Amino acid sequence: MFEVLYDRYCHVVYNKCFSFVNNEDEAKDLSQDVFLKLFIKLDSFQGRSKFSTWLYAFTYNLCANYVTRSTAKKIEKKSVPVEEYDHLLIEIDDYNLFQIQVNKLKKALEIIPNEDRMILLLKYQDDLSIKELSSILEIGESAVKMRLKRAKARVVELCNEKM
């Protein structure tokens, strides 16, 4: 039974883990943690939703907890004085302008709170419906809509600032 679940969902779980950490090794480790904990908690599945929705919520919660715990460590490792990059100024063409916009979006997603980032990724990267988000996050549909609206507003505000 467990082998069938693993074969069926390993890629989905890995992709979700990767979307949280953006690192192959960390995503593999997180995927293993998900399946290890899933094996232990499998009997807690009550069948009130599809198994895939339950597994998705399970994976989401484990990854969100991991990211929350490791955020401080990652920020510390990535901190570099801005002055070290002054020599990288280049002439801007259309491609570079597009890349600047993409980079602004990535930076904005890194800056906003984890809760906002995750709801945006679940909605737009994973293409989940409001109803599915409501089930996974265990909040009402109107609360999901409000969180999405606020998260998008934060991203837009950050992208419009000088970053």
C-alpha cells in the first residue's frame, strides 16, 4: 500500500517541496520527511477529503514549518553588503528590463511573509481553486480570498518600490 502511494505521489510531493526551498537536495530531504511522517500518520486520514488533498495539506504544512524554522539561517548565509555588487552595473536592454521585472517579483516573494508567499504559490503556481485552498488551509473561502488579495497587494507594493 505505502509503495503504491509513494510511486503515485512522489513527484507531486517533491515538486511542492522544491517550490518551498528552491534547492534539489533540500527538496529531496523534505520529500523523504513527508513520506516518513505520512507512513506514521497514515491512519489519521479520515476520508473527509480526497487523499491527494489531504497529502497536499500534509506536505504544505511540513514544508511551511521547515521554511519558518530555517528562514533565519538562510538570511544569515545570504547576507552580502550591496557595495560588493556595484561593479555589476550593465546597460539595460529589453531582455534585461524583463529580467529586472522577474527579479523584482522574486525578491518581493522572498520578502513577504511566508503565509502570503505560500498562498500565492498554491493559487498561481499550483493552480488550486479557492475551495481547495480553503480545505488545505482550514479556513473559510472568504478568508482565502482576503488573504490572496492582501498578499497580491503586498507584492505589487514591493514591486513598485525601488528594490
